[in-house]
Amino acid sequence: MAAANEFKSSFLEHIDLGVRGWSSYDVNEGNFSKTFDLKEILDNSQGGESFKQAWNKDFSWLELNDNISSQLRRNAIKN
């Protein structure tokens, strides 16, 4: 639960930076849990086998960013 709260705080704090167009979506304290499925984010942020071999890591920041963008497009309202 602490990691989920940390993600939420960090996302809401930095959304104004305009990362990948994320600031164009209306995400706030009240609708955050309806916008993001954190289990989906974690499940889909694992790099594939070629990624793991190339980078020697299990977690892919690119996959994480892609999943966040995908969930925003599906679940959030654009400003």
C-alpha cells in the first residue's frame, strides 16, 4: 500500500511537467483510483525476455510509461 501511495503522490506532484502529454488529462486526488489500476501497471511493466537479456533487468520503465499512457487514454478525461 505504501508503494501505491508513493506512486500516486509522485504522479500528482509531477503531472504538470507535461511528461508524454500526461498533463493534458484531468487526474486528481478524487479520481486517481478510477483512472489507474496499479496491478495492471505492475503486471505490464515487466520487460520481455529480449529486454531482460539486453538490460539484465526485469522492470521496464518504457513499459511502465506506455501502460500509464494507455490507462490515461482509456480512463481519464482530457482537459
